Amino acid sequence: MAHRFLARRIWTLSVTDVRCLPSSAVASSSFSTSLHPVSSRASFLAPSRTLAVSHAVRRAVSFNVQDNEDFTERVINSDLPVLVDFHAQWCGPCKILGPRLEKAVAKQKGRVAMAKVDIDDHTDLAIEYGVSAVPTVIAMRGGDIVDRFVGIKDDDQLDSFVCKVIGQ
């Protein structure tokens, strides 16, 4: 759905840009695959349309795993302990556990990271780590599984799980 929204937004911007161009820019004698020549094309990244991006360096509390290489690089080869949250979009308990787990990880102020793996997108990772139900959280340190749990937990149980993983 996000992809459709983004495509619709880009389409709306491109149609608006074409409507705002002078008619001489649209009608051109040179052959082009677009409605107007490159020199008169309106840029989507014009300074008036760019968003201000903060350049402050900030370590993310959690991240979404993109593929197997990303999992290897950011989870298995991580210097920090990593909690891997195997979840699914359709899973109600996952939607409850996710924010609670992020809050417990954020309390540790960078001593632990959290990776989120959607089992529908990364079935191979779920099978490799023996995930048979969601939500499943696997704690990893140095590429090795340290601990795991399946199901939902309250805040105190999550805090103690995270503390146990980082060695407190």
C-alpha cells in the first residue's frame, strides 16, 4: 500500500509539473520519450521541493532486515548483542510486542540492537532459525543464539530478558 501511495504521489507531482510548463516547452520539434525536451523538464528534486534532512548522527534503536546479506552484516557480524524480532503484518500479538520490545531496547541506550524480520518476506530466515510461531524473539551475540522466547511478554519480563542478553 505504501508503494501505491508513493507512486500516486509521484504521478500527481509529474502531472502538476507538466501542467505548469509553458506550452512552448511541451510542444517541441525534437524527438523525445517525454512530453517535453530535457532542457525544459521540471525537476522533482528542485530546491523548493526537497525536504530538510537532519545530518545529526544517530544510531537507530531498531532496523528492518532487507535480505540475507543485510541480516549477515547487521546481525551476525554485529559487535553488539542483537534481538531479532520475527513477526508478521497480520499478527495481532506481534503488533503489541514490537513497540514494547523497542522500548526495552531503547532503555539500554545503545548497548543492544534490534532487528525486525517479517516472516512473509524472509521465509528462508524463519526456517533457518526454527521459527514456527510468531512473535518469536531470538537473542544473538557474536552470531550465536543466546536465548529465545515465543509469544507476548509484559514490560518487566522484556526488561529482564534484555538485561540478561547484555549480561547485566
